[in-house]
Amino acid sequence: MPTKNLLAGLPKKGEVAFVHYYHEAEVGSDVVVRAKGSPFKASIVAVNFEDDGILYTVRHITDNFTHVVHISNFVVMGDGSYPRMKHIAKADALAHKTWMRVMEDS
């Protein structure tokens, strides 16, 4: 599914967002620690549709660090909209459901 056809309300490639980044849990622990300075201002460089949801590759504007995040880690978009708002959560769920249907048909 091309990103230009994403449902209204979903973050798109090229947009600016503020996202949380978490450090991996240490060996023998299941505690994940939020990185210092999180959330980070980032640009969305890719949108990938996976079995476990829509995953966004983002690049931090301050240090060019790139990582993959789920929409639930977005805090606010550059335009001030909040991805956790109800209509965006519904759009994410609908897009994922549609993607799963496409995967089943192929």
C-alpha cells in the first residue's frame, strides 16, 4: 500500500513527528527504559506494513539517529495533532485490518 494512499489522519512519509525512543532491556531484565531527552523530534522516512502493525522508520532531526517505531510511540505530529487521538487510532486499526486482508489474499 503506497503511503500516498494512507488513510486520513495517519502520519505519512516526510512529515515531522515527536516520538519516544526506548533502550533495549538489559540481559536478565524485562525493564525497557525511555531514552534521555525522549520524545525526539524526527522526520518519517518510511512506512512499513507488517503483521504486527504499521511501523514507521523515523530519523531524529538532532543527531540523524534512525529507528523503527509503532504509532503508539508517537507523541505529537509537527502540526500539533496527536496520533493517539481516537480517530487516528481507528485509522491505524482500519489500515492494519486492510493490510492483513491483502496479505491473506496474496
